[in-house]
Amino acid sequence: MKPEGHPEYREVVFHDLSCDFKFVTRSTIQTRETIEHNGQEYPLVKIEVSAESHPFYTGKHKIVDTAGRVEKFRQKFGSVGSKTAVAAG
């Protein structure tokens, strides 16, 4: 097999910027930045969400105020042509 046929598979540090969490894993991703981690220099990939910060894994779900949005819409447009008004009636 040709040596230039595959990308380099090496250890890379992924840095979750939202909670300052770093972890090392193997990847072929190309990076421009490096970081020293545990006394060694690794390529660095900055990410915004990982299992350490994602609400599904942490159990910290954000509550979205959809009821307020629905009420604002109904005040602005009324119940004319509303499918919920027809279904309720």
C-alpha cells in the first residue's frame, strides 16, 4: 500500500472551550495549533461542545420559554386560522 495514501493518525488534544476541559484521543484531523499537555506537545483542536459540557450528558437542560412566544403570537394575530382553535372546538 502507498504510504501517502492515508492521513497521519496521531494523538490530538481536544479542548472544550465552554468548560475548559481537555482530552487526548487519536485522530487524523489537521490542525495549525499545538499545546503542551502532561509534558508532551500535541496538535490542538478547539471545540465548543463535548460530552463534558453537552446538556444531554450533564443533565443540565436549558428551559426554553416557548409558552411566552406562543402567547405573543396569539396576541398579535389572534386565533384567526389557528389549527389549535379548530381542534379544541
